[in-house]
Amino acid sequence: MKLKFRNPQSTIRNQEGIALVMVLWVMAILSVVVLEFSFAMRTEVNITQNYKEELQLYGMAQGGVHRAIAELIYKHDPKVQQLRKTLTIEEIPPDKKEWVTDGRSYFLPFGQGACEIKVMSEAGKVNINLVSESMLRKIITLLGLEGEMRDIVVDSILDWKDPDDFYRVNGAENSYYQSLKESYYCKNAYFDSIEELLLVRGVSPALFYGGKVGKKEEAGEKMDQVGLKDIFSIYSPGVQIDINSAAPVVLRVALGIPMDISQKVVKAREEKTFDHQLDLLQRVPELKPFFEGDPEKQNFILYGRTIMTPYYTIESKANSKEGESVRGLKVIVKIDIKEKEGYKIIQWVDKPM
């Protein structure tokens, strides 16, 4: 019987091969762990960076709101107004001029980006609680609704805010709202916020926020971006709108004035506010055809500063330097010297955009 002896060199080679395989497996596992760790760290860094940028943008938007509030406090300060009256337009530096509250843009620079601020006087909008049926019908028509669709919206708005349970021809009361999948009751009282319109039968998000709601389009002027929120308010002081603070779109929709003539009204009032109807028609004679024979439209306008509403809507939109990130705020504020800070926040809405 012959004995077989293993070659020592072969045994060593086998052991080296096993060790090599084990090393390769360990390296593969470590590679996976390192990659996973790197991916997790990269994700954490991105989250932290995004969170930091979000906070910066929110702070910028807040800064825009508070800058606007400061300007509005100056606007209501008799001493500041008296001082401004003693100076000519040329003597007032551009950054010291009184902000116009008709929705135009003002820009506030920051190290991380810039903020666009718009201020709208609620006196320049139509009071949804006080508007007449005929004026409401005209406005809804100019927004693009006609026929039965228009009548449903108008009658339902009137049914929502009246105190009774009687239906108008195309309106809606409790029986309609209770039949909905997510039911609720008809208000039968004045609107407490303009967003409440979204609960009314026939008022779609497109009609409220601005979007294609009908086929109406005049002289190539598209009204797609105009909604009920741009026209109506619950803080207007009366049934009239202030011609000196109404945004061009309000003049266009509420009074049926073409956009080019609305822009002339805005340009004329920048030089001097309108004191009465004769003053308006003398300085913007293109308006005469739109006022003649329409007493309701003539009586729908408030002139001068006899009634300065303390309510304003502020929209502040912050943009990063790269322009990729945006953060917005919408605030309704009441300027009141009786308040400790001189103002009171009525509504604060975050708009991530």
C-alpha cells in the first residue's frame, strides 16, 4: 500500500485562495456600507440645505410683510402725511415715496435673494356683502360666465348671504348643500372671509383663483388670471370702490373699463388723486363713453380720501438668488393706532408656491 502525501505548496496556495476570497467579500461588504453611508449623508446634507433655504425664504417673506406694514403705518400717520405735503415730488427720494396700494410690485433685496411685495387696499375692491344684484351680475359676466352658469353663481351667492331659506330661481339653500357628498349648511348670513365663496354653489376654484371659466374674451384681452378673490372683499367700507386705490383689474372687471384706459387712470392718479367725477373725466376723457347713461356705475365710485379703510392685503413672495426656490405669504392687516404695535393681523396665510 502506497501512502499519498499532499504537496505543502498546494496547501499553502489553497489557504491563500480562501483568504483572498474572504478579503474580496469583506471589501465588497465595506464598499456597500460606505456607499450607503455616503448616500445617507448626502441626503441629510440636502435636507439640511433645503431646510435652511426654506427658513431663509420664509424670513425674507416675513421681512417683506413687515416692511409693507411699516409703509402703511406711515400712510396713516398724520404727521408723516403733513410732512409729505410740504415736499414736491422731486424733493422726495424714490425710496421715501409713499407706497401705492393698488397691487403694483415693490422689491426688497436680501443677501440670499429678493422679495416682491404687493399691497392692495381693501377699499379698492367690491364688498361682496353689500354689492347689488345687478352689479354682481355684471362682474360675473365680465369674468367669463354667461347664461345659466352665471345665474347659478349670482343667485347662489345671494342665497348664501341672505337670512332666509327661500330659493332664487337658480340659487341654492340647505337642501342643496345637505345633498352633497360632504354636506354642510347654507350660511344665510354675510361672508366672514372671501375664501368662503368656495363653498357656494357654482363657484369653482378656477372662478375664485383665476382660470379659464368661460368663452368670453373681448378685444383680445384675456381674463383667465383674474378671479373673484381679486375683485371682492369683506373689508370694503361701503358699496363703492375707491377710484384712487382700485387695481387696474378691478377697474376692468367692476366698471367694464378696457385695460388700456384703466392704465391711463392709474397713471393720472399717480400725479394727483381724483377729487370728484368731473376731475376724473377731465383728466381721463376716454372714460366719458363708459359713464354716460349709467348712473349705477357713476354712483359706484368713491373719490378722495374721505374714507381711508384701514384694511390691506399684503402679498410677499421671496425668491432665492438662483430663482429656483420661492416662498410666499398673504396677510390681511388692519392699521390701527389703538393697537400696541400700530396694526393688527387679521389673516395670515402661508403660500409655499
